[in-house]
Amino acid sequence: MSDAAQTALPDRLSNDPDSPFYVADLIENGVGIKFNGQEKTNVTEYCISEGWIRVSAGKTLDRKGKPMTLMLKGKVEPYVQPKA
């Protein structure tokens, strides 16, 4: 991972358009997450400085119709996904 790619990503990012941490340009380009050394594909939000990710909990929805999430703590390594 290059330092330039890592510095381009914010400390906290969400894929929920209603979140204040949503950045459409980054989400459209694709952001990958390595969590504790493993690739995660179901991450809905992350925070590098606090060391956590939110992952969707199956197909369960909350009362507002949004997916239920679980917060997992560990080492978070976001990266910009390479173009195919």
C-alpha cells in the first residue's frame, strides 16, 4: 500500500448517504478494508483512529428500514481499490 493512497482516505468513512461521514466520490471509486489482516466486503463504516468497523448483521433491518450493524474493534486498514 502506498502512502499516497492511504493519505487520500479520511479517518472515518460511511457508505450511508445520510451520514455526515459519507463521501460519494470515494464510495464510487471503491474503498477496500482490511480488518485485522483479513479482507472484509460487508463494511458499512470505519474509523481508523478509534480502531473499529461496522458490518451489516445479515438481512435484519432496524425500525427505519436500514440494515442493523455490529461494531467490531481491531486494526483497520482502508485502501483505494485498483481499477479493473
